[in-house]
Amino acid sequence: MTLTGAVRTGRARPDGPASSREGRPLTWLLAAYPLWWALGMGVLVVPFVAAVAAVHLLRRRSVAVPPAFGWWLLFLLTVVLSLANLGVDPPGTVAESWVSNLPGATFRLGFYCCVTLIVLWAHNLLAEGRYPRERLIRLLAWLFVVTVAGGLLGTFAGGFEYTSPVEALLPKSVASDGFVQSLVHPAAAQTMDFLGYETPRPAAPWGYTNTWGNNFAITVVWLVVAAFCLPVATRWRIAATALLAVSLVPAVYSMNRGLWLGLAAIAVFASLRLLVSGRPAGLAALGGAGIAAVLLVVLTPLGTVVQARLDHGHSNEGRAFSSETAAELVISHSPVLGFGSTRKTLGSAESIAVGPTPECPRCGARTLGGNGQLWQVLFAHGLAGTVAYLGFSLVALWRFRSDHSAVGIAGSSVIWLSLLSMFYYNALVTPLLLTLLSYALLAANRIPVPLGTTTEKS
């Protein structure tokens, strides 16, 4: 069958529009991400690609805008307007000035704009056939390979870390900052002791364990599409199956409950879409894969790790306190535009006297807006920002509800995942970029392949 019912791709003839070199920076951003991480650049390479995207967009006579994009632009407007409240100190938070809150707010606004430029540029390339859709799908699948490799490194060599070239060039006072370390210091894992002993949790090459789990769930969707819905040799499908089985090891040892919940949610969502579209074979394959994964976990030592994690919900109380406090302060003191950025609490749920100590560096001083994208958007940008942010995702899901192709189901699954994970994962930078690139693929999939391109068959 043609890929109209599976994956429509934009592979061009040598003289076709997709032969343009315009999209090479996007390819290098994704394909060479392990290199950027190793150099200590990681997400810092994103602004450079965004600058290239901005130049190309400015050179265009017209710019195509994907469906629901107006909601996203409205969200960006609320982010800008909320900067006016950076100097407001909500009750129960550490007093800070407008200037001291500006760096964090600037970082978020800057990267929101960067991913917007890249995705808008990518959408235009995809829609015009100047960048093959198949290529972007395979690049996202490649990032799953990278994520699994980083996860295995973090699981079995959790102490691996080194001073990157970029880190070495920074002043020591800057390089020693914890946030800067997460950007420029390559480390295989984050080490935590909530089980009663130190345990490495995979983070490479994404900086944080939660970001690793978020990107794992996003990219596994595209690995499945690339391996089983695009025309590939049988050996690659066997390799992909083996990779999916191996990926259970770091997925379990990450002890990332958000990842486990996300994978289950994706499976349920995809199953419903396959059922609605009348594809029992796909539904049976997905169900069989899910049963096999559960059996592999239950019948191996991985099950013990899962049980241990479920028995130690160390972050539950802190997350609940942060979420409730963020919501209460916004509703009571700045409901429309929030406070422009995150804030630190005075103490914890038990007492305002509780604070970080050498024995408990994470005690007290909770970051309001640091425990999930929903709470960050609500606290920093108020109800206006929250409505715009949610509106974008919900309208996108509604607009593409009848696309039952592989790309349609995969792209919608990623957006659905973002709505769920926003309760416990922050999205900036790479998870948001990968989610919006999935949205760009979803939007371009509804556009007929331009003349000069070929349609793959499977």
C-alpha cells in the first residue's frame, strides 16, 4: 500500500525541491546531539540553530503557519507580559528583586522563542517538501537510540563525568553553579539516595533524569514509526526490536515513575486510535509488545527495582506542597499573568525554618514552578498563560483527530503525552523541542507531497 495510510514522506528526486541544503542545520542539531553534549554545549546549540532558522524565515516571501499555532503565539505573548511581575514577592517566598529574577525568566523566554523559530522553520520545510519527512522521523528515532545508550551508561557507569571543553572555558565561579553544571558538565547519571543507599539514575545526554525519561517516552514513539512503518530492511526491524527490549533496563533502573506512567498512557492512547481506525493487526501488535514488556519486567530482577521504587515515594509530599502553594499564590495574588518566573519557598510544608543542609541538600526552599510544566506555566504566567498553553495542545489534538496514519497517531500520542507529563515534568528545553517537532510532522502530514517528490511505499 502507499504510505498515505501509513507514513507520507517527502523524499525528493535529486533535482526536486527537497534537494535544498536549507535544512542541514536541523539535521546537524539532532544527528550530532551526542557530540554537542560531549563538548558541553547540549541545549546551548539550540540558539545557534534558531538564529539560522530566523534568517531563513526572514528571507521568505511568506511563512506558512500550522494549525493551532495562534494559541502558541498567544502563550508567548503572555510570557512577555508576565515579565512585568518579576519584582512581586508572593507571601511565603524568598524576597528577590526584579533584576535577580530576570536571568531565569530570560532563559525561559529565550528558549521558548528559539524552539518556536526552529519548529516554524521546520514546518515550512516539511510542508514544501524541501526537507523529507522520513528524514525527520528517522532523526527522532535516532535520538531514542542515543537516549538508550545514555541510559545504559548511566545505569552501569553512573559515576562517569568529566570537564567539557565549554565548561573549561568558563570562569570557575560560573561553572560551579548547579544550573550551569547541568548545561555544560557531561555526566552519565544523577545520584540519589531515596532507597536508603546511593543509586545512579540515568541522565545522559539530557542533563536530568526527568528530562531523560521525558525524551525517552517522546522518541520511542518515533523509533516504532521509523522501524515498523517506514520501508526498511528486515535486519533493521530486528535490531529495533532488540533495542526496545534492551531499553527496558535503563527505563526501569531510572526509577522514573513519570516515564512508566507516560509509556502506559501512550499505549492506551495509541490503542484507542488503532481501534477507532479499524486496524486490529496494529492493535494486536501493540498489545503483544506491551504484554512482552510486562513479562520481561516481572520475570526478571527488574521487577524488584520497580517494587522498591513504588515503595519509596520520596518526592510525593514535596511535589504536593509545591503544586498547592503555587496554585494558591497565583489565584490569590496574581491570577492573570502570574509572577513572571519561579520563586523559592521559605522552608517546607513542615516549617519555614526547614532549609537545605549538607545531609539533606533538597530539604526546604522548594522551587515553585519547578515540579512540572503545568505548575511552572501557572505560577510564572498565570491563568492567561495556562489557558493559551493548554489551548494549543488541545486544539492541535482536535484538529488532527481524524489522521489515523502512523504519523497521525504518533504525533498525537506525543501531544497527549505532553498534556499528561506537564503535571510532573518541566518541558524546557529538549522535551518541548521534540514535542513541537512532532507537532510539525503531524501538521505537515495533512499536506499533499509537493510536485517533485516521491511517495514511499511499504
